[in-house]
Amino acid sequence: MKKNPYPGKLIVAEGLDGSGKSMCFNLIKNWLEVKGYAAEVYKRKQSALVAQTINEAKLDKTLGPITYSLIHAADFSDLMHRKIIPALNAGYIVLFNKYIYTSIAKDYLRGQNKDWVLQLYDFAIEPDIVFYFKTPLEMALERMTQEEKEKDFYESGMDIGFGPNNFVALRHFQTKLLEQYELMAKLYHFTPLDASKPIQHQIARIKHILEDLLNG
Amino acid sequence: MLLPKRKRQKNGSAEVILPDQSRNMEVPHPYKGVLVAVEGTDGSGKSTQLHLAKKWLESEGYGTVLTIWNSSALVSKIIKKGKKKGILDNTTFSLLHATDFADRLNNVIIPALKEGRVVLADRYIFTALARDVARACERKWVRNLYSFAVKPDRTFYFKVPVEMSLDRILVTRTPNYYEAGMDMNLSSNLYENYLKFQGLVITEYDSMVEEFNFEVIDGTLAIPFQQKLFRDKIIPIIQRKFG
């Protein structure tokens, strides 16, 4: 992965679903704009070219694990080259919700060789800061199961046999995912945030760190 | 779809044991069938030769499956759309082709090999290795990307000079934007650009002959003569597998 050579900043949020990442980033975007910075929030599967195909194929349940990894990498690459790099180049603060670390962890749990996945995503740009929204498993699971949209066949890891039904598979898959986040947090020097606390705490902490980054 | 083996545990969850596919290209495949791949530039005559070999194999009683590069139902449409609009960057282009290949590998090639058929691949991963590198993707990155592919029993490389490749295409059509490598901006003239870009592709193919043990067939020879050479090389592979 190469360091960010552009005038803009790349800020990333990682952590289990239901840890409050998107809400925080939306609030931070507003705060940055009030301060006079151009900011944009991005997440995976926004690439017009590929996202629709992924969704259709998921419904058909015909994606093999490697195909699943590759089509997500293609989607990410399209977003990276057509949106993120131009935005960074124009001096934007890019807030990216779930960057390559989530993909790497999920692909690994889907049985891909770790070196293979790391090399696959080597074209990505290294973020300036990665915030890790640390949540206890039970709290995240509770929030995930309260969501209106149920996790699908792939999101719960059912396609690769993580459990006999969505509920069991989801718990098992998310447990493993949490382990991977913890490992990566150390390895890649994520900035941890205690996501079990009220959102105001996290916002204050993020603002503080971003102020240092933008003024420094 | 290939489902992994799993072991049921007391609490009802399953321990997932998945095969590591990232070393596949280094070892012979474990399936009953035979995988024959043909490579070469457009206009090298490889599709014609493969078609003739297919007829012959079928007349000998073998079940065959033909699989063509960039043809999976899943992504070939996106690739075509992206090409048309001219909005694909090299990395995305490369990843979409890899996705297309992975989908065909899973849903066409491996199932046919398991059934003991002769799978005839009109272009295989070497097309991507040659083209993507000619398009300035990193050699190491592309080789890693395709390391999950099933290793062919034999790969045939139909070699023709780049000028002949262009002449043969021009008989029926004009090379399209990406075939000509116009995205590379090597020349403002389509034909000149084709010659330069496909020249780079040929250099990559040539460098893979030893690395992947290609069987080189001189694509400038007469069609029936090439076909005889091709069949003579296929016979021992078939005999080894089917006895």
C-alpha cells in the first residue's frame, strides 16, 4: 500500500456493524464543512458500475468465495479510481466507512489465503488515520438484529457454512470478525474508540484528533 | 458452488475448513478431466484450431466443453458497458476480468473437469497476465491475483508476428478501442497503436513460454498442418488421463 501523496486526507472507520460508525462520520462531515473543509462520506458498494451486479448475484446465491472476493475488490477499485483519488487530489477530507481492512478480514474468514488478499488490495492508498470503533460482541449483535434489513446469506457467512441458519451463522461469523479487527488494530496502529459509550464521547475524540491532523 | 467441508460442533455452530486455493497454479489439478488452454493474440488462429480439435475429440467420443474468455453471465456485461463508456482504469479492468474468470472456473470449468470432460479454454489466465502487464499492472500483483486458477494439463501458444495478427483481423473487422490498446495512448493512429500494444502483449507471452511451459505452435503454418501438430500433442495428454 502506498502512502497518501495527495493534498486531501483519507480518514477511515472500521469496526463491526452497529458500532455507530456511519452516524459519527455523518456528524463529522457536517462539523468539517462548518469549519470550511470540503468533506465527503464514502462506503463500499457505491460504484455504479459493479454494485448492482453484486446485489443481483447475491440474490441468486451463485457466487463462489473467490468470485465474491474479486467482485468486491473490483467494486472497491472502481470507487477508488473514479471517486476517492480525484477527491483527495482536489483536497477533500474523505471519510471512508469500512475500508479494505474489513474486506481483508472477511475474505480471510471466507477461506482465502491471507497473503493473497493482502496483495489483492495492495493498490489501495494507506489512510492517514484509521478509527477503530470497538464494541462488545453482544451489543453489536443486538443492534444488528434490530435493524430492519436482515443480514443476507453472504453477510452472515452462511454461504461458507458458518452456521445452519442466519442467526447462528451471524454470531459465529461476527465473533471471528471481531478477533480479526483486534489483531489488525495492533498490526496497523488503528486509533481505538470505545463505541460502547454514548456517541458524544466518540465525536469529541475524533474532532480532537482531526484538529491535530489538520493543523499539524 | 463448492461448499467447504464442515464439522458440526456441540453448540450447533460449525468449524469451517476451507481449502487454500492460492497455490493451485503450482500443482497439477486433482480432477478426472483434462484442461487444454490455447493462447495467442487476436488473429493467431487459435480459435479456429480449437474448434477443429473439438470436432475431432467429439468424433472420437470424448465429452468436451468450450469456455471462452470474458463470457461469464455475471460480469461480462459490466465489462462491455465499462469498455463502451471508456471509464475503466487498469486495476478495475483487471479485477473484473479476474471475477469473470473465477465465476467460469467455479460454475463451468471445475464442474466439467469433475465429470471427466475435456475442457477447451479459448484463452486462459495467461491472456490476463500478458495484457494486464502490457497495460502497466504490476507483474507480481497480477500473478498473485490469478494464483487460484486450475493449472492446465497443457497450454498451447499460437505464435504469429504482430503484423500478421493485424492483417488477419482486418479481413473481417477493425480492431476495437481496447484490443488496439488505445487507452494506452501509444499512438494517435489506431493501427499503429495496435501494432505497438499487441507487440507488448507478444513480448509478455514470449517471456511466459518457459515459466509456464507453453507448447509453441507456429501460427503462420497452413491450418491443416497446424491442426495435425496440435492433435499430435493432445493425444498423449488424453492417453495419460483416460488410459
